[in-house]
Amino acid sequence: MDGNGRWAQQRHQPRALGHRAGVRSVRKVLRAAHSAGVRYLTIFAFSQENWKRPELEVKLLMQLFVATLGREVASLNRNNVRIRFVGSREGFAPKLQDAMERAIDLTKDNTGLTLLVAVDYGGQWDIVQAARRVLAAGGEITTESLELQLDTRGVPPPDLLVRTGGEQRISNFMLWQLAYTELYFCDTLWPDFGDAEFARALEWFASRDRRFGRLPESA
């Protein structure tokens, strides 16, 4: 969800207002994904590298995170959405960790769309911590054993990755899981990304010939 800061700067506003506008786009995309029959939606809310941002911006992001969880979780629960968090939560304040646990507990029995929120997450971290878990249990590192220990275990690999804001890189997100994911990059800044942009991404995805290493049917 790239482009919140640039969106605010283009309007001569503080970056924090861009992040708040970005929350509105999350709501729009969540509704659009639910309507389209998407079963799993992951949002990259806070990367491990984001800790390097200015202290004030990180503090405002954490405050926004707590406020958004408190405001949105009841609505998500009413709409049968299950919430999961992936990433290391140890660096967050106890108040935020408690809010995350309450959201998980409230929605754990829901059977609709699963919303994965990646926080303090990094793809390299995920692979390393999975390998450590396998070794700690005395196991052998294989494709299957690592996948069972990833923070996304139990969730199918993503079919589609959408990155907004014009950058064309993965930025350490789900490096293992994206092996055969279709990558969609668009110039739209995240606060301007809504139903129409999401529909275009799905339309593009539907046009892809996904062979997973196999030859085309016509070959």
C-alpha cells in the first residue's frame, strides 16, 4: 500500500493525513474483495524496515493502528471477517498487542474472508524464523517443513500481489510465498486506490496464463 506520504505531500499536508486517507482505501478494497469472492486478503501495514522512519511518524502510525483496530474490529466481525496478524509483535507497545489479541479472539470463529495484516513483517525474517523452528524441533529443512513453520502457515500462497505508488519491487514481502504469484504494479497512490482500481487489477489477473512451469496448452 505505497504512496500515502507522497499523496499528502502533493496536497501540502502532513504525511500523517496521508496514512489516515490510506485507512479509507483499506475499507474500500476490503469491501471490493469481499464482493468479488476473495477468500484471503493480506495488507502490508508495517514492514520491519519501517522502524527506520522518523520517530514521530512511527509514533503516529502506531496511534493510528490502535485507533483503527478499535474502531473497525466490531464491523469486521459483523461481516464475518476473520483477522490474523503475521509478523513479529514483540516490538509493539502492550496496548497495541492487547488490541491485536482482542481482534483475533473476537473474529477467530468467522468463516468469511480472512484478513491478514502484516505488521513488523519481512520476508527474510519469515524464512529465517521458520528454519529456526524446524531445527529447534530436530527436523530436517525441506520445502514442506519450512512451509509448515512460516507465519502464514495454513494460508494458500497469494495468487495476486498488487503494489501501488509506481514502484516496481517486492520490498521484502512474502519472499517464499510469492514464488508463482502474479505481480501487478500501478502508478495510483494508495489513498486513491479504490473499487475501480481493484477491479482493474482483478481484470488484469484474469487475463494471465498461469502455467506454474508447465508449457502452454497450445504447445
